[in-house]
Amino acid sequence: MLASLRNMFKVPDLRNKVLFTLLIIGVYLMGANIVVPGVNFTEIQTISAAEKSGGVLGFLNLFSGGALARAAIFGLGIMPYITSSIIVQLLQTVIPKFEQWREQGAVGQRKLTQATRYLTVALAVMQSSGLVFLFHSGELFGAGSNIDLIKDFTAPRVLFIILVFTAGTAVVMWLAELITQRGIGNGMSILIFSNVVAAMPIYGEQVKADKGWFGLAVIIFVVLALLVAIVFVEQGQRRIPVTFAKRVQGRRMYGGQSTYIPLKVNQAGVIPIIFASSLLYIPVLLSNVVPWLSLRNWVQHNLLNPTDGWYIVFYGLFIVLFTFFYVHVTFDPYQQADTIRKQGGYIPGFRPGAPTEHYLARILNRITLPGSLFLAAVALTPSILLSLWHITTIPFAGTTLLISVGVALETMKQIDSQLMMRNYEGFLQ
């Protein structure tokens, strides 16, 4: 591992990408600790109890690294960007114009990215507007709470705070795109990874305070066991052989070699977890806007309680559905079969065209089902075990663990591939 780290910093462009990513993460964490002007700073210290209890505030803080509880300028985090990305991807299968852009290649992708940005800003305005009123009423921190973060609740101050939250979201979106373009890994995933990892030492300290060193040791053992299981499944793949026929172009002969298409058991990675969490984020927004006390209480005590049956059912179902959705979006059997046919290749035993497409779809569904069930099990098992031990200080522990391990593995694979391109030994053997 140490030799691999030395090799990584020997390559100038790879070293610059890693340092640039670390710099962006540092800027993001700094913005997540700067309080929005106009917010009562003394009242922020009293929010920690509400944050540790899970619920709405604990769920929102999962993807903001506690920035929302601190009323920081990056308080909304990356969630508006994720939500808008999901909406745009769904619209690509419904709106013909979006589908046309998707098929235009790089030009169409730029148009879809621009639409995602505009939608992100619109969502940020709506979410920040709702949060400002909740900061003033104190309903975000529990029923009957007297916490008022905005005592001078005037129209100019409210508009200014909404503007700061929206601008912070735009900056976070820009930072995520910078990491994707000039850094290492996916920008959204890296920022979420930095959020959840930054909160892990705090969770460990809370467990030690509640259950002592023995309880902390048991939690660490369970986490390590799940980590091994996650890595084992992440490395599993089904290799589909592809043979390319020989063809003559000019005076040279091409093709004739055999290769394979690697289909991972967890082809979607950590994206379904993020998508499912962001989908559960929508009822939170609706409960903040719709003045129905029954809906707000149901969301607070059922849908966002990691030990509740409704949460387990909905969260597990969303993970499975989004896994199949994302896998079929990123690996379209029709496009893969068409690409193989155009390149003069074929899968042994299957004719090019529709038979190849049906074979790829069948294999993809067969390996995606256990992968999606595994993701749901790992996301929900820690919450169930912690509830049996009456530990409520680590809300959404399975989600946190999956995001951390999944993003770390994907980033290591990118670094590994770039090291192998330069004849250096990589991290993964």
C-alpha cells in the first residue's frame, strides 16, 4: 500500500489531480462551517440533541456533514444537485427532447447538464425558503421546540438568507463538477463521502459514551465484517466473452481476438443508495410545505426513523428499484448489442442483434437482483442491530457505511487504472 502511494505521487498529472481533489474538499468543508449571516449563533449550540436523535434534522444532516445544523452557507449540501440529476434522468425516458439530447453525444450531454444546473438552482430556492421558515418556527428541531435561529424575521433578512443558501448550493454544484472534470472520482460522491466520513469520529465518541469501550469494540467488529462483505461483492463480476471476426482494411488485417464484457454484481455502485436517500428527502420537503400536522408527524416518526418498519420497507424497495433503473440506464442491452454488431463482434452461441440483446438483458437481470438485495440488506442491517441494542446515536449507519466504502473503492479503481496505464503497480491486486 505504501509503495502504491509513492507510485501515485510519482506521476505528475495524477498527483495534481489528487491534490486538487483534496483542495476542493477542504474548501467545501470550510464552507460547511461558516454560519450564514443573520442567524442567531448562540442558538446553534442547542441543536445537537435534535441532530443526534435522527428524524428530519438527522436525515438532512446525513448528506450535509452537519452543515445544516450549523446553518452554514453550504447547509443544503449536494442534495439539490442529486435530486435534480435524478429528475433529469427520469425525464430522459419521458420527454422526447431530453431523449434526443441523450443520443446526441457530448453536445446533448452539455444541454442535459445545463438543464440539471437550472433545476438545481430552482430546487435550492424552494428548499432554502422552506428551511428559513422552519429555522424561525423551530419545528425542524422537534415538536414544541423554542429554538429560533432567526429572531429578526424581516423580509430583507429572509430574502438574504435564502440567497446565501441558494448561492452556497450553486458553489457546491460547481465544486462537484470541478472534481469530476479535473480531479479524481465522481464529484457528487466525493463530497458526500467527505461529509459522512467527517462525522464518523463523532459517532464513535457517542457510542463509547453510551456503551463504553466494549460497545465501541462490538460496533467496530460489525463494521469491519460488513466492510469485508461489501468489498467481496463489489469485486464480483460476470465476464461475458466476445469474439471479433477477422476483417481486412487496406493491407492490414484487424480483429480475430477475443475479449470479455465485465458485468459486476453491484453494477450501479453506491448510486442507488444516494438516489433512494434523496427520494426519501422529498417527503421531508412536502411535510415542511404542506400544513398537515398528521403528514409531518408520520414523516418524522415513521418514514425517517431508521428502526421503523415503514422506513425499512420503503428504503429497501427504493434501493432495489433504483439499482435496476440505474443499471439499465448505464448498461443498455440494446445499445451494447448494437455496438458489438457494428464492431464486427459476437457472443459465442448467440447471433448478433436481437438474440444478443436478449441474452445480455437476461444475464444483467440475473446478476442485478442479488446485487440490489445485497445493497438493501447492508443498508438496513446495521440500523436493525443498533435498534436491538438501543443505540440511536448513529442514525442511518448502513447508508453511511455503504457510501463510504463504495466511493472509496470507486476512487481507488480510478487511481489504480491510471497507475496501470503508466506501468505502475496499483492498489488493487
